[in-house]
Amino acid sequence: MAAVGAVGAVGAVGAANDGPCGADAIGVIELELIKLVRHLETFGRRSSLYVRVDRAGYLVMRMLDGLGPVTANALARALRLDASTVTRQITALECQGFVKRCANPADGRSSTIVLTAPGRQSMREVEQERRRRIEALVSSWEAAGQVGLGVALTRLNNALAESVTPR
């Protein structure tokens, strides 16, 4: 139902580019993405979800969980962020005991970043709460709609990642 309202609102604005459904698809996507960003920002600020670890730290921990021990530079490449940004995030997580630096067996001049047991536990707690909240948001949707959203978000994230110049 919300989608119909969004299409109707944008349809009036994008009348010159109306598609077969009477709405400018790119206009709908543009508007809904900016609204999504705003909702996600509000979601994070008004929630106790990120009390122990912020969103950026949570993403770093999720990446480490998937990648295993990696150098800060490899982690920065995987996140498509500047190494100095990732180093600051790693330092904050290290101060909390969520990650640790270990000697890199392949190169003694560098270290690998490892997710600690408390880091993994904290990450899992945030992940479980995020999943619970997302499930509550889409519980009334048909399974096909949930799957479709997952597929669309994956495609969008992949396209965004490909459009960003690696640092």
C-alpha cells in the first residue's frame, strides 16, 4: 500500500517520463532511496541497537567474520574505504576488545586484524536484533516479496560497489 502512495506522489512530479504504470521509475527510486537513508539514520539514532558498537564498527566486524583475519589494507579494499578510515574504526574496535591485531605470518612488518570472541558475541547480538526488527517490518509481506527485496538490494549494492572507484 505504501508503494502505491509513493508511486502516486512521484507520478505527478514525473509526468513527462511516465512509464507503463503511470510513474517515473527512476523518480520513484530516487525519492525512495533518500527516504530510506533518512529512515535508516533515524533508526540508528533512536535505537539502543548500536550502544556497544556503532554501524560502521558493526559492518567492519561482519566483514571480518566473513573474511577471516585480514590486513587493514585488505579490509579497506573489501569495504571500498580509505585505509585511514578503516584504521580508525579498527582502533575503536580494538579499544573495546572486539578485534585484535596479530603479527602477519606472511609479512612481519604488518599485522592482521582478527575478530575476538567478545567481538563476535557483540556482533551476533546486534545481528540478531537487526534481523528481529527487519523481520517485524516485513512479516506481513508474502515470501516472494521478501525474497524480491533481498534480490533487489543485493543488485543495488553490487551496482553501487562497482560504481565506486576502489581506493
